Amino acid sequence: MVIGGSLYIQPIWKHSLFTTVFSLRDVLQRKRLYSSADKTFVLGTNFGPYRNSWYKKSYSDIFNKYVTDICFRDQYSFQLFKSDEHIRVAPDILFGTEFPRVERKKKVLFSVVDLGNTMKFRDLSSCSADYDSWIVNAANCYANLGYDIQLCGFSTVEHDDVAVARISHLLAQESIQHDCLTYDNDTSRILSAIAESEVIVRTRFHASILGLAAGCKVLPIIYSDKTSHSLDDIGFASDIRLDLRNFKSDDISICRKVLARERVDIGEVKTQSQRHFIGLDCVLGVGR
């Protein structure tokens, strides 16, 4: 069984030969992995971005020949492969997350990333300084409205902790009170911090999902279409999203707009998220 998020991103390099070589290696490695098992289940994933039609066609062949059941987490990915009965779609698995019972506070949690990480964010890395400035401006806005501010890093592998430290320094220079939290394999600390927050300003994809699942107001900061696809699927308002591909570091009007909105009811989404396990449950003889 494979549970993953963005598993099928085509490697893109400036030199077309490198793109071809690394894309082919990606396909062959995945084919070897999936063909090594009698039954393969893939849950909670999305497809892309990809640039070449042969890349998609290669994965279509892999899904048809070597995957017993696959459930995508967004309609966009599902529509690419929907002609096969064993390919399904359901809302992200983490919509079904259970949270600790904690008291809601007047707090805004910022899920931040190191946008300067070129291996992860590529061309968007040029916006790193503007992104940091926007976070500082937004934090100042909420602090002036009486909210506690918390910076949170979800991934040390991708240097979120570096971003937390850097932005914390910028906040300190502006005398903005705040505290910091980085993920250290203790999920309860992260889940508690989310559950007690009134607002989640998030850059990490799953900070949006977890924030909505916890009943928070969410301001998504978008760096790729995978977030937009998932938010579109649940009818999340398009005017309270900040897209890093088109934003101004000094425009924080959206911060107050989020406060004025009602929390999103995702009761049915939570239920539907359990559909990822239908195929696996049938094999294991488990009822849900």
C-alpha cells in the first residue's frame, strides 16, 4: 500500500535531455516498485504537474497493469485517468483527522516555508524576500487586532525551520510578539496548535486541510495548482486565497476579509475522505 501526496511530479530541468533522463528514471522506478507486489493500492495522491504527454501515458500504463486500486485526492487528477474502474477520487485523507480537545484561542498560526529553496520552489524562489515581508505584514495586522501569533514549520527536510527562524528574526525587529513551533515527530503538538487557533494562514498544503478539518478559518497561500484543485473541489471561496505567483507583499487586505467569513462546513467532506480505503477494506474484509 502506498499513501502519498504529490507522488507523480514530472522532473523538469532547464536542459531537455536531463528532463527526459530523470523522467524516464522516475517512471521505471515506479514501475519496478508497483510490479513487485501481488496487489498495489495507492491512496491520497494527485498527479502532476507534468509537461510531456508520454509521461502521463507511461503512468496510465502503470496504473492499468500494476495497480489494484488508486484513489486520487482531487478531481483534476481523477479526470486524467477516470476511464478505468479501479481509479477513484475522494477528498484528502487528512480531512478525517481527529483533533485533541483544546480551547480555541484568539490566535493566528502561520504555516511558513523556505521559499528560497530552489529545489522545491524553483522560479518562485525569486519571490522569497517578498513572501517573508508579506508574512511579517500579515502578522503585524493580526497582532494589532489582538491576536497571538505563532510561526509553524511542518517540514525540516524542506527547511521550514529555516524559514521560521528567519521570519521570527524579522518579527522581532518589528517588535511583534510571537512564538515558534517546528514539527519534531510529535503530531499531537502540531494538531493541538492548529485546533486552538482561530485562523490558519498556510503555505504548506496540508496545513489548509488540517485547518479546515479543525474548524478554523483558513487563508491559503498557494504555490502550486494542487492546492487550488483541492480547494475548488470543496467549494472554497476563490477570493480568500493568496497566490504567490501573483501577489504584492504590502497588500494584506485579504487578512481582514478572512476574519469576516464564516467557517467552512466540511462535515460531508470528512465522511467522503474515508472512501480512499474502500478498495483496501474489501481485500482485508474490513467494514467502514
